[in-house]
Amino acid sequence: MIARLLLVAVAAVVVVLLVLSRHDAQACQTARFDVLRTSGKVLPMSDRPGAIAAVREHCRGAAGLVAVAGVLHAEGRDREAQRIAQEAVDEEPRNATAWVGLAITADAAGDPVTARRAARRAVALSPLDPPPVSLGGASGP
């Protein structure tokens, strides 16, 4: 009897966790789209801080932050993009894509030291798939 109750309890926990993870994935996707919609003027720019906060809250790992940094970089907001890319690296330090994002945004923000360090780290993490970028201000040894 106890084993059966325990099995039912475990099954209930698994169902709850699956529902919560699905909800987080949907909330993450919505938050990322909201960042894009502020860029495309579908949502007012005043909604952007909330959308970025929602990405931080609902997206696991670095991918959501890297996407936000990419949007900011495309808008020429490179210092802000670099800060978000640094958050992505801090969140997931073994993610080569996050390091590429930091290299690109740091280079664009005029921080060649960080750009070179980030590019080297990206290559070290993924040597068979080096970043397909040329860092203007960060080239050289």
C-alpha cells in the first residue's frame, strides 16, 4: 500500500515538473519574441526592460541572453549588448556560442581586449567549429 502511494506521489511530481518546464519554455519563447517586437516597433520600447527581465527569468542557459544581445547589437546598442552577452557567459561559461556573442559585442563596443579573450575562449571550447567572425578591432595576437 505504501509503495503504491509513493509511486502515485512520484508520478504526480513528474507531471507537475513536466507542466512547469513546458510553461517555462513557452514563457521563454514569448519573452524572446517580446524583445524582438520592441525592436520592430510592434511593442513600445518602454516594454523592453520587462521583456529582457522575462528572458532572464524564464530562459534556461545562455541562449535567450545571446539572442537578446544579438538584437541589441543589431540596433547598434553595443555596450548594452556586451553586458547581456557577459551575463550569458556568466550563466553558461562552457557555451562557445555565448563566448562568440561576447567577442562580437565587445569588439563592436570598442573593447578589443575582452573581444580577443572571448574569441580565444570560444575557439578553445569548440576547436573544430571556430567562430565565423572577423573582429575588426580585436584582430592580432
